[in-house]
Amino acid sequence: MRIKFHRVERKEEPTFRSNLQIKVPEVFLIDENDEAIGKITIEAALKLAQDADLDLVEVNPKANPPVVKIVNLNQLKYEKEKMAHKQKMQQKKVETKNIRLSFRISEHDLNMRKDQAEKFLAKDNKIKVELILKGRERQYPRKAAEIMNSFVSKLQANTELKTEVEQPLTNQGGRFTIILINKK
């Protein structure tokens, strides 16, 4: 049997067209001091960039005429990468933690799972609570739903955490799941 591997395509960052890659006859120029010079020919803009020992970079290619700026291309790329990295670090990462209950769970074990869930919610993680019915347990789906609902009500009874149901109780072939979050 042949195994197929799918390639994951990476999103490439937008590359800046610079210097001779710009193929339009007329551009709107902004110089190295961020002052708008106005519409000029591409040859004149390239001459000004060479005189300043900098690059002519297309900043807004969709404008009419395209907006170009006289800057150091490597420095511009570095600043864009730095900004993207900073935004990525500021993104909030939410993990989904799993808690599995059983049909014949004891009160002590249920309380331990509740404490564990409260710790996860305090750390702003999502919780996926699962209860899987095995064998003859499948004849009692109402009992399983009661166990899940009592677990959720115990979590919501905690006044320090504001637990909300993100995805309501679902039953898929003997597997009951519910997803909870901490709303601040």
C-alpha cells in the first residue's frame, strides 16, 4: 500500500519589490525623511535612491500610482520580522485539557477531578470533560448525563471561577463530552 504525505504549505511573508524589480513607469515617492515628494518617473526615483545609498522599496503596490519609499531594505525586513515576532509572542495560547470521568466514579475521585479542573480553569485553559460508556453501561445514557451535569454544576458552584459551557453536552455513540471555559 502506498502512503501519501501531504505537504503543508507555509504562508510566505510578503516580499517587497525593490529597485529594478519595480516595473511601473510612474511612482509616488516618499524620501528617507518620510516626506512626500510626489509623482515622478521610476528612473528619477532610482537615481535619488542611489544618490542616498539606499534602496527604492515598493510600500503600497495597489495604489495608483504605486507608493515607493527610499529606505534600507534589510533594515525594513528586520523591523517587519521583529514586529511579527512581537505579535506572535503577545498572542494568548489557550490549551484544551482533558478530564475523563467514568460511569461508576466514586465521590472522592469526582472531587479530585473537580479540583484538577479548577486548577486548569484558573490557568485560563479550556476543559473537555469526557465520559465513555462501555458495555452494558450504554443502556443508561440518562445516568451518564446526570453525572456530567452534576460535575459541571459542582464546578459552577465555585464562586472564584466563572465557569461557562462553551459546547453543550453531546453524546456520540456512548461518548459524552462537554467543553467548559473560565469567563472572567
